[in-house]
Amino acid sequence: GTVSNDTEAPSVPAALDATPSPGSITVDWLDNASEEAVAVYRVYRGTAADFGSASIVWAGRASAYTDFYAAPGVGFRYWVTAVDRSNNESAPAGPT
């Protein structure tokens, strides 16, 4: 048989939101529930509104991440992507 290579990226995660609290910031988004192929979500953090300058701070299956390293007074911006089992990454949701 033939092996089909999955080259289609997952949908951009929806409803991205960041909620600050003393000592942390919680980043939350909706699951890409209709996409069984999503392996992990990646959370990126940066100090500018430019996704290219952000770096990955977390990857996992949950649809929320709490950043305990967010320094007070630093205006962090967050983006979230979905990555499938073939390592195709969605466009980023964000910044928030």
C-alpha cells in the first residue's frame, strides 16, 4: 500500500486568553476537539508583539498553561500553536 504523508497543519487554536494573577499568568484556549491528530499545543512567550521573537515556554496536551516565571511589570505576550503527529504546526493564535 501507499503511505500518505500528512502535510496539513491543524487549525489555529481558538479563544486565546491570558489571565494575570499574583505570581503567575494563566494562558487558556479551546481544545481543537475535532482534530484527533493534534499531538501537542505549544505556548510561546515574548516581550514584543512579533511572533518571530517569541520562544517556546511549554508544550503539552492540556489546553491551558500557567506561567509562574512571568516577572511583575514585564509585558509578556503569548501565542499558542497546535502541532500534529506529523509535526505540522498551525499558524499561531495571538498575541494575547
